[in-house]
Amino acid sequence: MKKAVTAGQDGAVTLLVAITLVMLAALASFYSTRSVLVDRLASHHQSSAMQARLMAEAALAWSRAELARQFTLNPDNPAVWDRTATIACPAGYWGPRWQCSELRPPAHPSLPHVNMQVVAVRDLVTSPHVTELHASAHLPGQNSQGLVQASVFVPTVAAAPIGASAAALTSASALAQRFP
């Protein structure tokens, strides 16, 4: 009877089990680290988005204060629509009845790289005393953008701008005659 030689294979099964356990531990560690990194990235993006929204709200507050300041200086004809740059209206505001102007808020001292813009929109025909303010802020390096808007009542009706369309002014006078 021959004796089987098993002296060289005594630790082979133990080695395979140990390697399998090490591989499972490495996979678990990898997925745990990946989850932490994804959560950290999501938290960073949420913080950037919140910062952009807060900067847009700051631009909106500045534009409200600017409207109040200009009305206080000249209540009969505030110069909001005369001194601002006329731009194309946002989506949804098309035609000669809308007047849009850009207001440029000053840069924030601690965040000078943030691009802030406020677009003032008013309906020349039905409600020239209501100004809609659309404020936006963009953080260039992080691709975050914040948008807020508000309506402001201006207790005076400013004269139509020099370049106003005759169709809008005719519509306004026809509407005034029809509904006194």
C-alpha cells in the first residue's frame, strides 16, 4: 500500500480562503470609500448651489433698494428705465408690450468672481406700474447658478421710452378708452 503525499498541500485551502477574505474586504473598503466620496461631492454641489441662490437673493435685494432710491430721488419720473441698459427680454416676454432693462449689482466684497445680473421687466400696456425683477447669480468655476424673481409695485407710471413701439402705445390707449 502506497502512502499519499500531502505534505506540500497542507496550507493550500487555508491560503485560498485567506485570499478570498482579503479580496472581499478590499471590495467592501472600495465601495465604502466610493460612497463617502460621492456623498462629499453631493454636499459640495449643494453648498455651491446654495451659495449661488443666496447671491441671487442679494442681487434681488440690491435691485429693490436701487428702485426705492431712484423713486425717492425723483418720485415723478424715476430714472430706472432711462439709465439702465435695454436688453432682450427673457423667454416668455416677447412683443412690443414688454420693456426689459438690465441692472448690474456691485460685486460682493468676499466673492468678486460671482457674476450677478438683474433683469427688470415691465408690461407697458396692462401694468406699467409693476416691475418684475429676475435676479441670477453664476459661480464660474463650479457651474452653479441661482435664480430668483420678485414683483415690485412702483407707485408711478413712467413715460414710455423713446424707442417704444407705436403698437404698444396704441394698444395701451385703446385699452384705456375701452375700459375707463
